[in-house]
Amino acid sequence: MEDNIINKEANERTVLVGLVTLKQNEAKVTEYLDELDFLARTAGAIPEKRFTQKLDYPNPRTYVGKGKLEEIRLYIEDNDIGLVIFDDDLSPKQVANIERELKVKILDRTSLILDIFAKRAQTATARTQVELAQYQYLLPRLTRMWTHLERQRGGIGMRGPGETQIETDRRIILDKISRLKNELQHIDRQKSIQRKNRGKLTRIALVGYTNVGKSTLMNLLSKSEVFAENKLFATLDTTVRKVIIDNLPFLLSDTVGFIRKLPTHLVDSFKSTLDEVREADILVHVVDISHPAFEEQIEVVSKTLQEVCGAETKPVIMVFNKIDAFTYTPKDPDDLTPSTRENISLEDFRNTWMARMANNCVFISAKERTNIDALKNLLYQKAKEIHTERFPYNDFLFQKYDEDYDGEE
């Protein structure tokens, strides 16, 4: 594939564009643009300003209205902006029309995520998955992007009678997609053999929204050095480590994070990575409780897991991370308006979720190592149930450890 869409060294200055529609109110659009801002900074861009507009639905020609587009154009010219990022997917026609008016580089949410994935991909598996997603995204957009492809494959003898350049490039991309799918099938077979060779050890998978602290927690529990930083999609490849809590061994895997509006073809490309989730005995759903929209993030992850992995039948442990960053504003006693997320205390959330999850949840700070022993105890108890089913003759080994934990949370 060609070079990444955003030049990371240049730190391009950009503006963000979103719509308030019948399906998205202003508060929701603000949340989405906050996330888009984080995505842009992760990719290496510098967001300078946000533009929003109220429309019943996106303009089929230019996404925003003519007046708003002119406002964006004037700001771009006055502030030396080289990139505009839209919060929703744009059609090839919309991109062409917007580029014609603004005369700068245009990205939508999907192309931005693909750019980040291309930067983050380290292993052959991840690079193959990202390349497949890129070509699947590119295929319907050939009407404006085809010219670079003629450098990737010789033209002599490759063009049929009366075949246009776009038709030729479409065939080239379809060939590449087919080849990449075959490569992923080969990788899937190899990984399937590796999973079989792990024996009957209990498998636990960390899942959750991107940037909630899964890799930090992985490092803490497994004493390994999985890459972790405060950016979206820091981890693309699934990492598996053997963990032993007291005398109980199990396999712990760290998986790619999810995000709202995650492109379907991107999810499809990473299905092989999510096999660790499909074959896990227990899912540990890590949540950033300090995020103002953490409950919506829980819904996004749960929905994606059901669609991709059929994971709704698996035992789930909820781990609410980052309690050290949790903040709230108590309501005035005379305030009779309904409570919002900002008015609910950590203890209230704890009581609610403990009841909802039948105590299969724990509140921790992986960064500060707060309440980690309680998490280890919960993991131990759940893993032990599965382990003793498979190895009933080992049950007596756990008795002393259970006595040590008797009376603890």
C-alpha cells in the first residue's frame, strides 16, 4: 500500500467536522468529536478547530450545507490548514465534491482509523489484516483514487479489450484482496494449531474499549512488557501469556480494543485476531470508569462481541479500571432535577454494578495497583471452577489457597 495518509513527522494541522442530526444530539456529537480528536492526535495530526451543523441528515453532495462548507473553506485559507477530518464515513462523491471546494486533503473516520492501524501494525498478521481492510475500503472509491495503482502492476498485457483504467485497477485490487484472504486463512490455521498445543489450560481474554488499560493490566498480572501507552489502538496484535496465581496456571490474552463506529470491513479483517476471544473460557471486560460515557462504551463492546464472537454465553468479569481518575460532583440537596453521570459517586456505581453482575466485578486502578489482590482472587475463583472440571484430581491442591483467602473480598 501507499504511504500512510497522515504525515506523522509534519504533524498536520487539521479541523474536525460533525453533524447534529435526528439520530445524534449535541451532547452525543461532542462525545464523538472528542474521540475523533483523540484519534487525530494518535495519528499525528493537530486539531485546531471543530465545526458542527444541525441537519436532519447529511448532505448527499457535501455532507454539510453550502454555507457551512464556505465557513470551513475560509477558516482553512486563513489558518494554513492542510487536512479536514469528518466524523462519519463519506461516499466517494462527497469526498470528490468536498475536495473540489476546500482544496485540501479530506479524511473520514474510517480512513483515519485505517491510518492508525497501519502505523500500529507490527507483526505479519496485523499488517496483512490492515492491508486487507485498506483494500476493501479503497475498492468502492476508485473513481477518485485509481491513478497510483498503475505503478503497482505492469500495464502491458494486463488490460482487456475496451477495459478502462478503473476496471483494470478494480481487478487488481480484487486479486490482492483474494490473496490477502488466503494469507489470513493460512495464518488462521497456524494459530489454530498453536491454540490446540496449549492443552486444556483455562483461557481468559481481556476485552474492552480502546485505551481503557487492558495492556497495563496485562503487564501487571503477567509481569510481562506488553506495549502500552495513552493512545488509541496501542495494541493490535493479540498477546498471550501464562499467568500463575498461587498454584493455579491459566492463559491470559490481551486483544485489540473496540471503538464506536468501527468499520465493518475492519472488524471482518481482524476476526482471526479475535479467535482468542471466541475460544476463551472467561472474558474480562475492562472498563475505564473515569470516562464520562463508559456505560455506552460497555454497550459498544458487548454488541461487537456478540456480532463477531458470539460471546454472549461466556462468563464475564467486569473490571472497572482507573478509579484513581474518577471524579463526580455531588448534587445540591435542593436540586430536584434527575441525576446525571457527573452526580453519581463511585460507591453508588459500585453498589449498582455489584448487584447487576452478581458480584462478578471489581473496581481497581491498574496504574496505582489499587485493589489488585481482589481482582486476582476473583480471577482465581473463576479459573479454578473451570480448571477443576477439567482436572478434578487437582482439587485438593486448591484447599490451602482457599483457606488463605477466606474472609477476604
